[in-house]
Amino acid sequence: MKNENKDLYYLHDLSDYKVASDYPDVRGWKLQDASHREIGEIDGLLVSKSAERVVYLDIEVNEGLIKEGHEAYAKRASDGVHEFLNKEGDDHLIVPIGLVEIDEDAKIVFSNSVDYSRFSTTSRYSKENNITRDYELGVYKNYLPEADEPSSTDLYNSKGFK
């Protein structure tokens, strides 16, 4: 069944979209946090057709981050809020493009605003599944808890996407 409301597509699935000539293609590069801890590898670029641009990096997270994320949920519920639990095979996460910077010389993408701990507790997904707007909003609030909740229709003009 075709989803007519779908807005996010992988760049490689859109023949009329490509990486702009003045930007590097970061697929295959590593993503690090501000402390240079590796989060994973950039597996894809997600384009919003309505915004007509790349809005997310799709990250295949490394095993260490997955293990740390499981440890966060091994604690008692009274020790903190547990909003979700990743399932086996959920080894990807999305990062809004405005939360990263690119080091072209080192071929590394890094985020100064999201630390390793926050990445480890971010809800992940399986690449076979479509990304829902609810997932996007949950990830947004995890990365930017102090930000005002964006409207569902204006998400890509919110903080973190510019």
C-alpha cells in the first residue's frame, strides 16, 4: 500500500535530487559527539520533498551506543522516566541536519549540541520501517528538550534544521 502522505525519502531513491556541489557527500563518514566519541556511520541522507532539501542524517549506530542504550533501560523505573525501549534490529537513528557540523579535512561529522548519553537514549528504528512524524517529534524533543515543540507542519523550519 502506497503512503500518499509520505514526505521523507532517502536521497538515493530520488533521481532528481543530489548533494549540492558546494557540500560534501557525507555518506559513509563517521558521526561523533563533541567529545569525539563515535556514534556511528552516516548511512543515508533523508530528504523532505515538501522542504526540498536534506533534513536528516540517517545514522547506523555503533554497537557500543546500542549497549549503553540498553543499560539506560536496565535501571529501575523510579530512577528516571523511560519513554521507549528499542527493539532488536533497531540500529538506526536520525539526526537533524542543523545539529551537526562537517570537518571536510578529517571526513567526520560531529555534533556539539548532542552528547553521547543523549544519543544512546534516543529512540532508534529499523531501516526497513518508514519514519513516522511521531518518531520525528519524539527524537526532536529528546535532542532539544528546551526548545518549543514545533508544529507538525513546520518542523523543518524549527531549531535544529537550519
